[in-house]
Amino acid sequence: MRNKQKPKFTVRDPKRSDLRDLLSNYLQMQKEIKTNPYIGIPLSGQRPTLKKERKWLNELLKKIKKGKAVVTVAEVDGHVVGMCDITSESSPEAKHTGTLGILVKKEYRSMGIGTALMESSLKKARKKYSMIKLDVFGFNRGAKRLYKRLGFKVYGVLPEAFIRGKKLKIDKVMMYLKFD
Ligand SMILES: CC(C)(COP(=O)(O)OP(=O)(O)OC[C@H]1O[C@@H](n2cnc3c(N)ncnc32)[C@H](O)[C@@H]1OP(=O)(O)O)[C@@H](O)C(=O)NCCC(=O)NCCS
């Protein structure tokens, strides 16, 4: 029987050896979207492979070194179960702004991991950016609650920004947080 006790987690910087966990978490979310299309991020359309994920992770680690990203992962029993990344805008005129993304593995949600990941990334981000922005699906009430709780404000909604599958129309809610 599954142990119902809440697992202990730690948050830390990402490393190269997190590759397989990060890929597996992303693939699991892709599968989850088939039964719950109201969550997540716009899908890329390509199936991520280990090779592509390795390239993506190497680039992300390089960005962190160059000060162009801050990333936090959550670990339970030696495996990464969530990640929050904040990456720099490409234009030098928007380099004061970071863009945030977050994913926690389904079976580890509602345990405070998302909050801890965001708090850790936002703490690091304060030293680099004066503002953080993110996009969230209109349906994604849980994620919006988390962002609002951490001080994010809605600055716009793009109705029907995405169409998932044949006809699920999804609004994009845009939020920002300005550091004092
Ligand atoms: C959005 C997401 C990152 C939130 O992560 P999470 O780990 O579930 O977040 P938390 O556990 O910190 O907070 C979620 C809820 O759990 C509650 N919670 C926090 N700690 C808790 C604890 N120890 N015990 C019980 N509940 C707890 C929080 O109060 C919060 O409740 P609320 O939703 O009523 O406000 C996660 O749901 C996810 O990855 N979703 C799929 C991908 C996605 O949609 N990402 C967002 C793209 S924009």
C-alpha cells in the first residue's frame, strides 16, 4: 500500500544529473493533459527526447552560470519532483524582467512544494530582476491562487489564446510581480 505520509522535500539548484527526472516529469505532464486538459503550459507539439532534453538542460545550466536564469528544483528521495525556472527576456531593453514557469509532479502537489519552489526562485531573482511575469491558463485556478498568494497581479487576459485538441479554447491570463 502507498505510504500516505507526506514526503520530506528539499529545494536546491539544478544539476546535469537531474536530466532523466526532468524529462520524465515533463512526459508525465503531457500524459496528464490528456485526461485533464485544463492545466499546464502550451505544448510544443514535439515529443521531447532524451537528446533534446539534454540540450535544453545544458543551455539552461549555461544561462544560470551567465546570470540569465534562476532555477530551483525540489527533491524527494533522490528524485526531482518539481522545478521553477525564471529566465531573462532576450531583448536587452527587457533584461530587468524575468519569465517564470513551474511544474510539480502530480502525486506531490498540495504539499507546499510549489510554494517553496517559487519562494526560493523569487528570492534569487530579486538580485537580478525588478519584475517577474508569467502566463497561466484561465482554467488553472490552483496555479492562479498560488501566484496571487505570492503577490502576482493580473495585467491582462488574451481570450482564446490557445486551442487545445480540436475545440478546447483556453484564455491566457498574464500576471506580474514587481519587486520593491
Ligand atoms: C501549479 C502547481 C505548480 C502548484 O504546485 P503545488 O506544489 O501543488 O503548490 P502548493 O502545494 O505550494 O500549493 C497548492 C495548494 O496546496 C496547499 N498546501 C500547501 N502546503 C500544504 C501542506 N503542507 N499540506 C496541505 N496543503 C498544502 C496550499 O495552501 C495551496 O492551496 P490552495 O490551492 O487552496 O491555495 C502545480 O499544481 C502544478 O505543477 N500543476 C501542473 C502544471 C501547471 O499547471 N503549472 C502551472 C503553469 S502556469
